[in-house]
Amino acid sequence: MAHLVYIDETGSVGKGANKQKLLTLAAVLVHEDKVQPLAERFRQVARTHLGWVPADFELHGNEIWNGIGHWDPLSYAELIAAYEDAISVIDDLDVDVSCASIHKERLHTRYGGDADGNAYLLVLQFLLEKIDTRYTGNKILIADEQKEHQLRAVKMVADLQDWGGGEVPGTKLKTVIDFIHFVSSHASPGVQLADLVAYALQRKWNKWDSHPDAKAAIDRITDVINQHMRTWREPWPSE
């Protein structure tokens, strides 16, 4: 029996990236017999909070929290309720969580900018090493599409499996089978759950919320996540 390890990232590029100190990869470990129940639970989230399941439906933390797209008609309280309903699958399906982060400014300073383009691969290596040593049983890696990194990531995972060679000297992966698979988040509820986790953690760490209701909501959401986070990697490089 294997766990599917779904991975998503936050804080690297795009609007607002310069305000996010950390590039974070979050992973959710879903037992193979919980994959279909996860998909059904997310469809139920749509039916409960939207009243229907759109053909292009997928859960994104940013869209739910900020009422974007299909979530636009909902009130703030309704949006929070939808987010908490979605994140509750971590409890309901006993999903484990792991994360690792790169501190982008410290990475840039330490290597004079030469390692900036390797930040994704570095944090991926750190995350996989933590998951490999902490959790027993075979694991299959599934990550959100990262076109600029995919080929290099596949090779790095193969090297880590073969002899422990990564972006920096590492340890050989013993429980990760096959190479890393990159998929569209639209087709993967597991990747969508990783996105919900990553977005909530980044929002909490960056202290984006000042309203008491928002702060209380993000605290409740991240409390659920943290209760299932068995291993993590502190932001690297350290101060």
C-alpha cells in the first residue's frame, strides 16, 4: 500500500511575490484508498457552498479566501465556512502534512544571486528528504505543473533515488518510487488540497490578516494543518 504525495508551492513568482519572504512547498500524504474519497469530498464542498459543481471546478486557497471566480457571490462568512469545510478533509481522511521553505532574500545574499534559479529544486529536495525519512511505506510524487522546472526536477529525483545527489549533498531516497509526476491542479484534488494548505500557511506566516475575524479563521485553519504536520524543514538558509 502506498501514499500519494501531492505537492504545491507558494511564494515564488507572480503578483505579490516580492512581499513573500518564503518559497514554500507543502505536501499532503494521501493513502491510496483515500484518493477517491478526497475527490468526492471536494465535490461535496462545491455542492454545499456553491449549490452545484461547475465543469471547471477546482479549489484554490486564494480564490476561496478572496471570493474570486465562482466564489464571488458568497459573503465573507460563507467563504471562510467553505475554506474550513475543505480543509477539514485533513482530519476526516487522516491526511499527513509536511512542508519546507526557502528564505529567498537570505538565499540571494548567501550566493550572490547565483542560486536564485535553483530555489524550487532546493526546497523540493529538502521536502522529499524529510518525507522519505519520517514516513514508512512507498510513496508516489505528484506535483502541480512547473514547466520551467519539470525536467530538472525529474532528473534530481532520479539522482536522489540512485545515489543521493541533489542540488546540495543529500541522502538517498529509499521509499519514493517512480519519478515525480507533474499534473494540472484542475485534474488533481490532492494538488488542490496541497494548495489550500500552502496558501493558509503562507497567509499565517506573513501575518496578512488584521481583522479579528480573519485572524481567528486563519488560526483555526492552520491549527488543523499543524495537528497533522509530522515533519517539516525550517526555512533555509538559516539566519
